[in-house]
Amino acid sequence: MTLPSATYRIQFRNGMTFDRACALVPYLTSLGISHLYASPIFSATTGSTHGYDVVDANEIDPALGGRAGFDRLTTALSEAGMGLILDIVPNHMAASTENAWWRSVLEFGKQSPFAHYFDIDWSERLTLPQLGKSFDECLADGELKIEIDEAQGNLAIGYYDTLLPLSTQSYGLLAQQLDDPILSGMSELADASDGGDLHRGFRDLIFEAGDLARLKERLVALSQDHQFMQELHEAQHWQLLPWQEAARHLSYRRFFEVTGLVGLRVEDPRVFEASHALVLDLVRKGQVQGLRLDHIDGLAEPAAYLQRLRGAVGTDTYIVVEKILAAGEKLPASWPVEGTTGYEFIAALSGLFVEGSGQQALDTAYRHLADGNGDFEEGRRTAKKLMVERNFAGETARLTLLAKGIFPEFAGENIADVIRELLIAFPVYRTYGVDGPLDARDRTLLETAVASAGAHVNDAGTLERIAALLEGHVDGKPAREFRMRFQQLSGPVMAKAMEDTLFYRYNRLLATNEVGGEPDHAPGGVDAFHAAMRDRQRSQPFGLSATSTHDTKRGEDARARLYALSEGADVFATAVEHWCRLNAGYRKELSDGTAPELNLEWMLYQALAGAWPEDFDRRHADRLRDRFTAYAEKAVREAKLRTDWTAPDSDYEEAVRSYAAALLSPDNDAFLEDFARVTQPFIEAGYVNSLSQTLIKLTAPGIPDIYQGAEGFDFNFVDPDNRRAPDFDRLVGWLADGGPIAWLQAEALKQRIIQIGLTLRRQHDGLFAHGAYLPLTVSGTRRDHVVAFARAQDDDFAITVVPRLMFGWLDPGVLFAGPEFWEDTAISVPLRLRGLKADLLTGKMLESGNSLPLGTLLGDQPAALIVPA
């Protein structure tokens, strides 16, 4: 296998096509990238902004340039010596009529050749939660009509722009109501056909019809017959429901809460082959060198899937999985993958750059205004309880029914109570294995959950039996299905409770509210970071090391800046009190209280600080205001406290948007001037953090992953803000301009550090792939302000030295503290690393015996990357 030395994530769509990516190849090569890392490229729903809503897994999306455009891109990459990693989506597809497989299921139900492709409960008609109100109300308001779908060649029930194909039985019903030769012909075809050539015959009838307009008019009139429309609806393989009922009544597995994405049964070898045909062909033809697997925890049997995939692509294909690891959690050893997409690396950086005593000071200030949201553990339980009882009520009820069938001797309400509490108590996304007893790792996790749930259930006997069921001590098909579905549900409950609820309620320090993060954990500092990197070198040395992704809660440089709030906790807390007073006139009194509330104000000021342009002026105001108010609206909906995606409170949301906009109003000069003044030292410390975490990522164990545009500064909010196209012309221009490091402004300096670091990685691939990770001891007055480590293999080595916790120690406009700051601080140099060395960032030559003084090393530069001279 040719391992990547660095990946660069491109978000296709939103203007990014294969040909545009081709034009970037020379730039990416100059930057030092070895592999382009592409978001999903297979055909997705019309207008898709992300590509995870695949409608045809065996077609490259024409909107991106189709197969011809893809071939041009892979040729350009190959000629430049670069590889391609594709993001594929094995867990789900779009539940859309644009998806031919799904459309067939709608039309033919259980008789469709694709019915078993999707994870559907056929004990009832397929539920389609697409209506804005009840079926009867939609009929009364004339929103449901019988229509001719001329593009597909069939009749359909139309609901606004959605045309849902009618079952074959429907044509006989229609022919009985309307004496029309087209309907009669369709009915005869439907009765005689097995479905294979049905639409072709339908289209022939439609387009050969002499008076199609008359039939359309008659169908519109028939749509007013509510009794017949009810009969017609009952004759379908599907049933229309209000979208609000999806959480409690859904007959198919969905991706998290997204009813527009239906679960695939890739555990079935036939489904695997059908849904992977094209991607496997691209791998075998040498056009794709690596795969990123989306939402691996959604699959019924991840290990079996990965074994099958590895067998199909061979050992030379690089594979990483999107898997969120909790603190201390490891990937299952049986998975034949190189590692994860790297969220645990972000968590390790958080523990390095957050200052512990300052975080505690923030905690004290935050609890005074958090209004019940200041206790993280209590908040986690509350959020998970909400997910289990409301957002995933249907999935939880299905587990209860399965368990009642297995244990009829236990009361249903006790079974439901135990299942809810186990889901709430689960400490990680999920366990694995549905056949036989759990392995030691998963058994320990389950025991932890059972012990926690035991404090909240009334029936210990029921808990004991459900635990035995989950551990694999109960045999039979229903028991196997229960284990599988519990494992598939515990992950979504955790993700939606933490990342998409609690992280918008618990706002102590937003920098730690990150995917895979543990905001309640005390930062471990340098020693814990070294331990994490040594463990990473052992467990997944070839996993991706991410700092920004399309799913992170904010850009990496916004996060780096907000880390510094923990160093200036008192400054920030005092400032927030002042800003709340300055902007009190922008709050609104609503029937349920003041909007925004203090907890939200605390969050908004942090979020704004993270995105604040250092050179802010009125030119920035409008664009930032639009982005910031959109973020504020999403944040309060995700929090689900006073408004929600499913039940928006328009008055509250307008009050929040208005307040957020007022913060950036040109009439709010007093606040804007004070905010810029207070924020400036955090901005400067944030720049240093940004450069430090960048160099660490380039040299620590793992494969550095650069998110599009994040080679410059990334101050984006959460999606969709972070999926905007970068200004590549500017980035290309910086790299082409060159010039000494000392001349570069901070953003261009970040890009140059990346270029230097990635060039070194490509020239010394063995060192960074297999070299040891050696923490270096630092002594002296400022030892807590630096992290140093080496990568070493035989006689080759590279030493990384970066500062940390620099808030308040930097002169304005300077990205380093002078020699007087570092005083007697020095790095102890092991014997194997001594001798003449060179700093690649500045060209400085260094002669060291057993120590490197920090005043000499970092007294006039923000970081150092040292190699043998």
C-alpha cells in the first residue's frame, strides 16, 4: 500500500466540479499534498449541496462533470503523482423518487426487486412522512392530486413537486372511475406485466395518446373526490403521513433523524455488490487509491462489511472510517482499516491548548448565568432522555416490542423503561457483534451502562435479562435483531444528544464543544498529549489527523482562538458582563421570558469572537452579520430549549436574530469598539495556537488532513457556513509569491508552514510513517509554555517545538515572545538527536549539545521544525 503523506479534502458541488478541481492540482502538488480527498461524487438528489443523499451509487454525478470529467481529474492527479480518496456512503441512500431503487419499492412494494435493499419493516405499508399536515387536511386543501408523470411514464399522486408512483393495482381502480382508453390500456398492461417493461408500455400509451390534456383534466376532477382519493391511497404500498410523525411512526431505518435518507442493508452480499459496483471498478482500474467510509456505526455488522470490502479492494487500498471515539476508546482490532477520519486528534489538541485553572474560572462565571445548563453530566442525561423519548421514540418503541416478544413474562412498561435507561447510560456510540457473547471490550462497556442504568430503573430483574440479551446470552433470530437494532440506535442517540443538542446548551467554552470532544474533561496538558500521541502511534499511525472537517462545529482557527479564553477567563467573563449591559436594549421580553437569555448571550459572544476579523470595519459587517445571524438561528434550534427544528418559535427566533444582527450594526459603535479592543489579545494568542496546532498536525503520528481552504485561516461557523468555497485564487497567489518566513503575515505563514512540513513528509516518508514518537523534556521557568517532541528512525529525525498558553505574553502584532520571556527554559536533547541541526522554517543553523535554549530557538520565531543539517 502507498500510504498518503497528506490529504486535502475537497467539497464537490456548490460550484466545485471535476474540471475546477483539475485546475487546482498544480497548487495542491506545490503545497505538498499526496492525495485529493473527495466528498461523495455519485449522483445525488437534484441541487444536493453535500452528496450524501445518493440516488445512484453506480453513476458519477453529471452535475460535477460526469464520468468524462472524473476521468480528466484522475488523469491530472496521476500525472502529478497524486492519488484519490473517495468518500463513500454505505449506510444509506436518498429516499427520493429520483432514486430508481426507491422508486421501484414505492411502485411495487415487497414485490420490487429492490425491496430487500432497504431496511424496511414490512409489517405495515411503507411510511412516507412528507405532508405538512394530516392526509385529510391536505385533501381538503386540494394539495393532493392524481397526475401523469410524463418523465417516468406512470401515474402518480402529486404533492407539490413530489410525484409518488401509483401501485399497479391502482390502474384498475382508475379505469373503473374513468372511461378512458389510456387508463384502460394502462390497466391491461399493469395486470399482464411483471414490472420489467411496464413503464415503456405506459410511455407509449401516454405519448401516442390523441387527447392527453383531456385525461389530465379528468384526473384533476377525480382528485376532488375525497372518498376515492382515500381508496386510492389505501391501494398503495406506501402511506403518506405528516412529517411531524416521523419520530414516532416510521417503517424504515433512517440516517439519524433524516427521513429523506433510508438505511441500506449492505450486510446482504447482493446489496453490497449492487451498491459498490462502480466504486469497486474505479479501485480496480487504479483511478481510486483510498476510501473514506461514512457513518460506519450505522451499519448492522461493521466488521463483516469491512472484511467484505477489504476482500473486494485488496490490501493496497487505503481505508479510513468515520468513527467517533470516546476518551480512551480504541477502534476494534478486527477492523481491516488504517484508522479513523481524525476527530480524536482534535480532542487531543483541545487538552493541550486549554488552560486548566482558567477553564475552572470560566466554569465559575458560566454557572452564574447558565440557568440550569451549567452541569454537563445533568445536561447529557437530559439531552439523551429527550432523544430516546421524543426524537427516536419510534426506534425505541420497536426495540421494546422486540424485547416483549422475547421476554413475554416481563411487563412491557418495565422493558421500555430499561431500554430507555440503557440508551441514556451508554458511554460510547455503540458496541459490536450480534452473534454470540460480546468481546471483553464491549462487555466492559455494557457493564458500565448497566451499572449506570441501574440507578434509574425499578425492576432489576428486567434489567438483568435485557443486559443478558445485549451481551449475547440469548439465542434466536429475534434476539439477534434486537442486538443489531440496539447497536444501530445507541450511536444516533449519542450523536444527536451531544453534538446536536448539548453542545448548543452547555456553552462554558465553545472550543471544547467539538465532534468527539469531552467538554467536561479537565485538560491534561503536555503529558497527556504526549501519552495520546504515543498511543496513536501504536493504535492507528496511519489514521487521518484532522483539525477541520465539513462536520466540525467551527473552523480550526476559530477553535484555536477560543482556546485562549481559558487563559484570559477573567478578562472574558468581565467583558461579557459589560457587553450584556451595553446591548440590553436589543433584548426582547416575550411571554416565556427575555430573549436572548444570558446563557445564549454568553455563547453568542464566544462565537462572534471566534469569527471576528482582526481588521474588522464596515466592509465586513454585512457579510459577517448574515453568517452570524444564520448561525444563531441554527444554534437555538439545535439547543431545542425555546425553539426547535420540528416546532419553531418564530417570535423567539426573530428576537435572537435581531439581537445577533444588532451586535454588528453600524449604530452599535460603543460595543464594536470595545469588542475589538477586548478580542485583540485573544486574536494574537489564537494565531500562535493556530500555527502550533498546524505544525503538530504535520509531524505527529497520523496522516495530516487539510480541509479545503484551511491552509489559510479557517474562522467558519458550523455548516453550511464551513462548506462555502474557499478563495483559491488568493491561496494560490500566496504560495506563488514566496518570500522569507519573516515577511509573511500570519495567514500566509500558516500556509508556508504547511508547505514546508508536507515537503519534509514526502521526502522522509518512512520517518513519519514508522518513526518513533519521542516526547522531549523541557525544563526551566516557562516549561509549561512549550511542547516539544521528535520523530526518529535510525539516524533520521525531525524535532517539533511549538509554544502554548501565550495569552498576555505577546506584543501587539508579534507572533512570538522574545528571549527574555523564555529565560532559562530549555529542551533536553537525547544523545541520538545531538549535533548540527537546521530549522526548516527559518534556515537557522543550530549546534546543540544536551540542550536547546528556548530563547535561542523561539525568541524570534513562532515555531521550529528541526532536522539534521
